[in-house]
Amino acid sequence: MAALPTLEAGDDLSDLVDRVARDKERIVLTRAGEGLAVIVPLEDLELMEAMEDRLDLEDAREARREAQEKGTISLAALKKELEI
């Protein structure tokens, strides 16, 4: 994975985007030698979002199972418990 200071990336942004899109390269943008952001192919972003969606769905299913097992309380009871 290539790394490039943000100041240099600005001058060559069009070329960097072409490399990422064409070659599926990932480019880390740095500032003061530290990673700051990444330019990634659209396919990578779509995969990351699909993975996040899947994890969110698993969490929601687990929360639903827990609510069915342990039960729930009303909003009024929660407010009273939290003294809101």
C-alpha cells in the first residue's frame, strides 16, 4: 500500500484516483508522517459497508433475542429508573 503526504497528493489527485480505480491500489494519505486517510477503490468501500451492515444485523438479532429472554421495560419505567 502506497503512502503519500497530503501536500503531494493534492497536485496529483487525478492521477491517484486513476491508479486506485484502474489498479485497485490503496493509497494512504499522510500528514507529518502519520496516516490520515485512505483512497480506496469503490469496491473496497462497498465491501466494508456490507460487512458493517452484516455486523449491525447480527447485533440487532442478538439484542432482540436478549429482549425476548429478559423482557423489556416501558419508557416511563426507564425514565423513573434514570431519574429523568
